[in-house]
Amino acid sequence: MTTAPHPREALFDAGDLLPELPVCDHYSGVEARMRKSLELQAELGPVLDVTLDHEDGARVGGEAEHAALIAELVTSEANRFGRVGSRVLPWSHPRFHDVIDVLVPRAGARLAYLMLPKVRGVADLERAAAAIDDVARRAGITRAIPLHALVETHGALREVQALAAHPRVESLSFGLMDFVSAHRGAIPRAGMGVEGQFRHPLIVRAKLEIAAACHAHNKVPSHSVVTEFKDSAALQAAATRAAREFGFTRMWSIHPAQVRTIVDAFAPTAAEVDLAVEIIQAAMAAHWAPIRHQDTLHDRASYRYYWQVIERAHRTSYADGPQLPAEVRAAFFPAATAG
């Protein structure tokens, strides 16, 4: 009997596959904290990306110096998994070119992505991408560095479908604080808090439009920060709502204490994983024909859902936390198991 093809091959066309990004995107911009973030990633494994922050990390006048530091860290042995990116300055910033002229030639071969803040629409994205590509080309870097973008302006939200459809974009993030500020006081201060950001209609609308656009174009929607970083219960509630109610598959962290809470909130439960494994194994035994499981019929439509549960469990298995069963990892993720 022939072996059934792997779920990714059997259930998805190439254009339907999402970028394989960790569920947590951890930001740090001060040197000591950037180094600690890389140590945390080394400890937990690649369940988090580390974004070394230039926009909020560089002192005024020290932009090129900070870019050189970020490049040094990206290319160092501390970047063990190749999952370190950087948030650069906005395209409209007068020092944008100074930063990429330093960062891209030195680290472009190893940057997991560049985050573009405050894009005002597709035109900003394309201008920034062209500038980055030009610097990379002159430096002899042939890869197209993946781009992430922050939706935090009225223009970006207006063009969110086009941003998500752009072939260079892997992920769109929601910039809560700047989005609220852009409303010039029309959204109250509570909208920036852990409760208000899930209640105010304008913020809810923005989150839903970002998530929907990303899912429509096979990109990763990333949820905004929770600034109450010492309130673990509030963070747990926010991360759970972002994942379970608002359709986000990734979330920002701004403090090391937030990482495990976010990863756990985005992970499927043990019962969800057990059911998904049972159904996928039965489907493979049937060579992806329809099956009956616990008096429920399943076919390729539900198989895709349950395979995505298994993939999410894999992306949220960290070194000292919940893990997929060893036999499941060996069967479905042999490269990760071997590593």
C-alpha cells in the first residue's frame, strides 16, 4: 500500500500555506534588553520571534549607531534560530535611509524580516520595499527580505486588504496606541487599556478588518501589545480573546514575563490536540477519503482545520513547557525533531 501524502501536500495548494511564524513577537530596543531577549529565545526555542526595535530604541541622532548594534546582534551566534527581525523607522522619517543603509548590508542575509511602522497605505509600503531592495541589491544580497507592516494609521486601515495582498508582506500587526492617538481624543484613554481595546467599536472594527484581510490573503495577523505587563491575568484574558474571538494567530510581547502567557494562550488545549491527531491519523489511513469519527463525518474541509490545530500545537511547544507527543512530532515534523 502506498503511503498517504503529508497533510501539507494533500490538503493545501502552495498559495494556501501561511508563513510559518511563531505566535509571539517579542520587542526590545535597549541593548541590555535586546541581549536578554535573545537569551530568552535560546532558552525557550523558536516559539517567539525577537524584534530588535529601532523606532523606539534609537536615541535622536544615534540612528546609524543603533542600526549597527542591531546588525551586530542579528549576525551574532546569539541568533540561534534565524528568527530575529528589526523594526525600522517609518518610511517618512528623514533618517529611514540612514538606517537601512547600515542595517541591510550588514544583516540582510540573516534578518528574519523588517517591520515597517506607520505605513499610510500601499504606496508607503512599496516605496520602503523598493528602497530596501535597492540597498540589498547593491550589497549583493539576493534574497527578498520579508516585510511586516503596522496598521496604525487611517490610511493603512483603509487599504488593509491591499496591504495584506502584497506579495512581500508576511504579517500585519495592529498598532493600538498610535491608532487611538490618531483619533485625536475621539477614542477615550480607556481604549488603550486591556478592557477598552476589546470594547470600543472603532478599535474592534480595526482588529476585525486586519484579521479578516490577513486570513483572506494567507498572511499572519498579529495582535497589539498589552501595556499592563505585570497583570498576568489581564494579559491571559487579552491573549485568549485575541486568539479565540478576534482571529489573531500572533501577538506582541514587550516584557519577558509576557512571553509564556502569550504562547500558552495561543496554544490549543490538550483535548483539541488529541482529537486533531486522531482525525488526521484516521484520514491518512483512509488516504484522505472521507471518514466517520465519533459519529461525525469528516472530509478535506475539516481535515484542513484539524491539521492547523496540530501545526499550532507544534508552533507553541517550547523547551520547558507543553510539547506535542514525541511520536506525533516525529511523524509530522521530522526536520524539527532531528534538530
